[in-house]
Amino acid sequence: MARHDIPLWLLPLTVALVFLLGTHAAWALSVHAGIVPGCIPYLEGCNSISRAAREGLGNHLFRLLMLPNALAIGLHWWLAARWLSATGARGRTVLGAGLVAAVALAVYVTFLGTEGEVYRFLRRYGVVVFFGASFLAQVAFLRAGDSGLQAAPRIRQALRAICALMLLLGVVHVIALAVAGGSPFQDHFENALEWWLGLGLVTWFLVHAWLWKRVGYRLRAA
């Protein structure tokens, strides 16, 4: 190992911490400003991440943190595809889905807080595509990287558990739409769902940082 090699586990760790800080700091600022009610969004679903970061100082902070984070997420998935290639696996699906997720997040953050039908469409579907493409990249990474994860069974199990829980949330969402679609319960449930999916992504990146630290994945310096 060269002295100036860059440990790449710091990248997914940074992504996770920035995502966690950006969403919760924006929520706290919006609660303090009276823009959203004070509650436990994970349990009560009184407001979504989007609503908490739509106005005021929280919006500015959220954009300041999350736009660079979108770039970091795209870089992370590119490096993940390279890691897969180094283990003899194919990472094209991981790279493609990861880049779509990064672009979708950037679009969502850019238009958050703007007005107009087109802007509302971009905001709404930007976050949907972000979560969907992120999940696809996660599943593709697990499938392609199965051989590379053999040496880290606990990490593989943790990544699989995260994907399973996120899939379960999606299934419960579909059931909730069928049972209580159009009701106030649906709104509160979807708000809470957005927070839990965000937490799932944070956990994924934290475990991914653990993986790359475990295997010693580094960027070789010239």
C-alpha cells in the first residue's frame, strides 16, 4: 500500500453522514421557523422530507448539502462498478442505475421549493426515481458482487437485510394504497415512508463504507 493511496470507504461514509445531516437539519430549522409542525416524522408522518426542506433556511441548507452529495453518490456507484470489475463481475447495471439515482436527486433538489406544474412534476418524480434507481443499484450490486462478498459474510447479510426491509416497505406501501388510498392516513404513511427509505439508504452507505474498509479498497496514487 502506497503512502498516498486514498481510502475509498470514506466516500460512502460521507454520503451517509451528509444525507443524515441534511435531512434532519432542514427539518429542525423548519420546525424552529414554524414552517412544519414539531413531531416525530418517522412515527407520525406529519411531514415529508420534501416538505421539511421546501422553504426558508432549511431549503437553502438542504440544497447546499445535497447537490454536492448527488455528485458524491454518482461517484460512489462508479467506484462500486469498478470494484465489481476488479473482482471479475459485471457492474454496468450498478453504474447505470446509480448514475440515474444521482441525476434524479440533483433534479429533485434543484427544483425543491419552486412553483409551477412542471416543477412540481420534476420534484415529485425526481424523488421517486431517486429511491427506485438507488434500490435497483443496491440489488444489482448484491447480485454482481456475490463472489466478492464471500470473504465478508456479515456485511453481505447486512446489505441483504437492508434491501429486504426496503422492499418490504414498498410492498406495505402498495397495500396501504389499496386499503386507504386518498385518506389522511395515506398522506401520513407516505410521509413516514419517505423518512424510513432515507434511513435505509443511509444505512446502506454506512455498511458499504464498512465493506470497503474491510477489503481495503483504495484509489492508487501515482
